[in-house]
Amino acid sequence: MQRSNRNSHASRCCASRAVVLSATLCILAASLMPCIATADGVSGYVDVLYNSFDSETTDALGNVSRLESTGIGQRYSLTFTSHLAPYVRIYATGFFDKVDSTSVSNGTRSESTTTSLVPTVDLTLRSPIYTAGIKYSRRTDSFTTNGSPTATDIQENYQGLLGWKPPEVDLPSFQLRVVRTHVFDQERVRQNTIVDTAALTVNYAPTNTVSLNYRPTYTDAINKLNGLETETTTHAGFVRYADRFLRDRVTISTGYNVSYSELKVSVSGTGSVDTELVPFSGLSSIDDSPANDALNPNPALIDGNLSASAGINIGLPPPGGDLRERNIGLDFSVRKEVNRLLLWVDRPLPAAIAGSFSWSIYTSTDNQNWSFLTTVFPAPFGTFENNFEITFSPVTTRYLKVAVKPLSATVIGASGFPDIFVTELQAFSRQSADQVRGTTSSSSRIFDFDGRALLLASGPTLYYHVSYFLQKTGPPDAQRWTLANGLQATHRFNRVFSGSAGVGRDDYFDAVTGGMAYWATASLDAVPLRALRHTFLYSGRIDKSDTGGYKTNTYYLNNDLQVYSGVQMTLSGGLSDRVEDTGKSSESTDLKASATIQPHRTLGLNYFVSSISTESSGGGGPDSFSRRTDSSASVSYFPVATLYLTAGRTVVSDPERTLRTQNYGLNWSPSLGSTLQFSFSYTESVSNEDNAKNKTMGPTVQWRFARNAYLNASYVLFRTTSDISSADSTALTANVRATF
């Protein structure tokens, strides 16, 4: 039996070598082909990938677990483009990906094969007036493990496009897009869903100051396995007006947005329906204290663009990079019930990468104090769509967020994913079909106005600013509005001093509370020398609402000094206080200092230190005090054009832990413009939390052996020790690519 296993393993190794050899020959042949420089023609690439990972982990009881894994991948892409006539283009592409993986976990062997085949054909007419096109694509994903029957999932996509844009004529333009998506498994027993969508967009700008938009959409989704059908009809549009008066002394902008959506559910079996919740704003931050972290607005998280980055990277941080949690959230404006999130990223992820993330769910009433709800691990990642599905028990809240650590270097294949950008966060309320059977509707109306008037133009400048925002949604009926009035003045006193000041009042109302606030701001700039600048800032606010009030004041001083060319220093500090009607008071200080020194063009030195402390008392609660300090120092040395050296050290300390990190790096090439590049990095971090110590080191090589072909290879060693466990791991990755 053992001989049979050895023979089987040997045959698999021979087969793998044959795959690598044949693919490598294809790459060598492709690298010798001439590059095609014309817009029409054939292009493509061939990839061969190899990775191996070995790990040994020992827990606190001395139990040892071992994992060995190997993966061999091959990718082929071929693209044909041709202009059949003026404005008419045909685009055809084919993509094939195959990965053979083998892993041995504590003596248990597992083998799997994953393949993807994606042909696409796109015929488009695009003239200055007309746009028309048809597109077809089919993606087939197959997976088999340990000789089990192959599981095959298929997605077929049909698209049609028709558009008209009149040139230099005051007539509306329109674009109609129809899409059919059919997702099913080969046997049609696990999934079989057809989604038909028709979307029309009409834009009209009768004048330079007026614009109108109308967007009706119809979607029909049928689940053939349980007989569930949902029909969604949406009408959305806006009208906008913006203009300037009195020689641009007065500017106004106003708009009205309206949307109406109708959902019809019919079902002959069982199933569930997801109702998407429209958030008021997207939120995000990077912070290791998710329980008391105020998130900042991030409109890109809810703009409907599923491919453009929202500025949040959960990929593998570089040595010495930011390892803090990424907080990604939503503000619904009013309390809503939610139990499902879709978090979209900008690329497909293999199972090992997607399954390594742990998602912590938090809720809040004020975007300041957060309550932990649950942890989801792992979250399923879409087969055909680049999103994580995060489901949890229903919760009713205004603010909701997920907190996630960036990709860990100990995950198999992590080095190939330095960038995984979050693009969108969607929230849903999933209910059984019986609960929502029939027809339901919802609507939203938003009115906004923004006006600005220049009252004084000579000497001090004085502006008056007014803005109004009104949102009505239903059912259930909810209303939210804000009215802001303010005066803003700026003035240059002399060559050295300049400043600005503002005062205003905000009135607001939403489903939870209503109130008003007075605010004031001031700034003073002093530039006595070209190389020296002082800036003082103040802001204060008195807020009174139905649920309570508070007063805040913030003072901040910043000093910039350029001692001489190549030496820059900054020293800043701030103080803020907050007093609530409940008697609770808090005070925080923020001190920062930094220096950048370049004594020679080949040498750079950087130093940074900061301290943030917060103290609170009163209000019937316990007194508290916390302080976080950060310090970092780095040096970079460029002795010759082909050698670059870096070193750095960072210390982060807060009430929960102290983390010390040091990193070193080297980049070298034999000569300028060399086709060979070599780099080496070493990172070590030590934390007093469980006495954890992590070391990561390894080289990376890139060799461009032909004009259109290159080799990337890296070898990384990991060592982790703590009071809980210890682990030693090695990872080898290599990738050869040729384009033509």
C-alpha cells in the first residue's frame, strides 16, 4: 500500500513537472514573439506560478501541529481586438487559470484542483452621436478535492447597450442597458438563478445653470430551485440649479433628488429576500480601539462603484507598515434593522486569503461609543463577485461597522496580495419570503440649498454662508433636516500676520433628536521669516438638543521651522475639553514633534514622536485616564545609484500594550538599468501582550530575462513566539510571466 502511495505521489510529481515544463516552454516561446504595437491585433500573456508553505506550531501544552502545502498554477490570456469599420470595434478575450494544490496537515494529505475558464466577446459601435453594443461572457469555475466529483459553477452574462447623445443641440441624451445574468451549477441542484435588468439613464441640460436626470430601473430575479421571484422597479431623478450673480459676489446651488422603489415578491416554495438599506453616509478609520473610535465620513463607500478604491487597504502591509484595525461602517440616519453586509473589494481572492480575515461587528448610537455585537470568521467570499458576505443576528441600530485586521504575513500566499482595496459596503435586511410576500414600496426625497455672499471685498473680506438640507424617507416615515448660517472673515494685518474667524448657528432635527448649536472658529498665522511659520487654531461649540447638551473647545498651535536646506522641524500641540449637561467632563492633549534631516543627498534621517492623553470624570461614571505614545526613527542611505539601504524603529504604547518594531531593508541591482534586482527585508516586533514576538525576513529577486518576460521569486521565514504558542514557517513563491 505504501509503495502504491509512493508511486502515486511520484506520478503526480512527474505530472506537475510536466505541467511546469510545458508552461515554461510556452512562456519562452511567447517571450521571443515580437510585441504588437498597433491598436488592432492579438495580445496576451502566459503565467506560471509556484508557491510552497511549511509551518510547525507548538501550543502552551507542547502539542505540535505541522502543515505543508504546495501550489502550482498556470494562467493563459489571449485578447483579439479589431476595428471592423469606423466607430465599430470587436473585442474578444479568453482567460484560463488552473491551480493544483497539495497540503499535508499533521499527516493527513489533501489534494485539490481549481480551474477557471472565461471567454468574452464584445461588439461595440461608438460614434459621436450613437452608442450600441452587445456583449457575452461565460465563466466556468471547477473545483475538485481528494478525488471527489468535480463541482462546477457557471455564470453566463448577456448585455445590450443603446445610447444617443445629440451633438451641440439642447436635447436630452439617453443610455439604455439590458443585462441577463444566469448563475447555476452544472447539475442545477445547488443554485440556479436568472436576473434580468433594464436600466435607462436620461440626462438633459437645457442651460448652463440647470441639469436634469432621470434613471428608471427594472430588475427581475428568479430562483428556479425554490420558485422565489422578486421584481424591483425603481424610479430616480434629480434637478439641479447653480448660478452666480452680482459679478460673482453671490453664488447659489440647489437641488432636489427623488427616488421611488417598488418590490414585488412571489414564491411557490421557500426562500429569503434581501432588502437593501440605503445609508446616509459611509464611514471609515484606522484605529486599534474600536470601542471608542469615531469614524470619519467616506462617501466612496456608498457611491455604487464596486471597482474603485474607497481608500481602505486590507492587504499585506509592508515591513514596518500600519497593522492597526480597519474600521468600515455606515450611518443610516435613523435606526434600521440589519443582519447582512456585503463588503466589496477590488480583486478576486483565493480561498486561503479570503478565509483568513476575521470580522468584528459593532453598533453605536452616536459614532463615538461602540458596542461589540459578534465576530464572523470566516466570511464567505463570492464565487463570481468580489465581496465578503457577513451575516449575523438581526440588530436595530443607526451606526454599524466592521473592524478587521489587514492580511497577516503568515497566511499562505500573502506576499502576492499587498493591495486589497475595499470599494463598497452594502447593508441588507434578510427576511423570509413569507414576511415580505406581496408588494412593498419605499421612497426618498432630498432637497439641498447652498448659498454664499461676499459682503466685504476690500480690506477684511467677509462672507455670509447659508445651507439647508432636508431628507424624507418612508415607509416608515422619517425626516431629517439641518439649517446652517455663518459669517466668515479673513484679513492680512501686515507682512507677518494674517488670520480668519467665523461664527454661526446650526439647527438640526432627525428621528432621534432635535436641537441647535452655536459655533466659533479662529486662526492666526505668523510668518516672521521665510523658514519659520506659527499657526494657532481655535474652535468652540455649544450644543443644545432634546437629549442633552455639551460644550467643546479646542486649541492647537503648530510651528514649522526650516533650519537650513535639508533640515525641517515641526512642533505642535493641542488641548481640547468637553463638558456635558450630565456633569461628565473630558480633557485631551495632543503633542507632536518631528524632524527631517538630509545632511547629504545620499542620506536621509527622520524622527517622529507623539503623545495623546485623555482624562474624563463626573457624570456618575468612573474616572478614567489613558495615554498613547508613538515614536519612530528611520534612516535611508543611497551610497551609489544601484544600492539603497533603510532601517527604522517604532514604539507604540497605550494602556493595553506596548509594541516595538524594527525593520531593515536592502535593494540592489548590478548596474543602472539592470534586468536583475535583488532586495532583502527583516522585520521584528515585540509586544508585552502575551509576550508576543514576531520575526519576518527574506530575499526577493526580479529578473527581466526578455523585453516582455520576467521572473519574480521570494523566500520568507516567519517565527512567532508568545505565552500561548510558537510557530516557525517558511514560504517560497515564484512567478514567471511573458506578454505578447
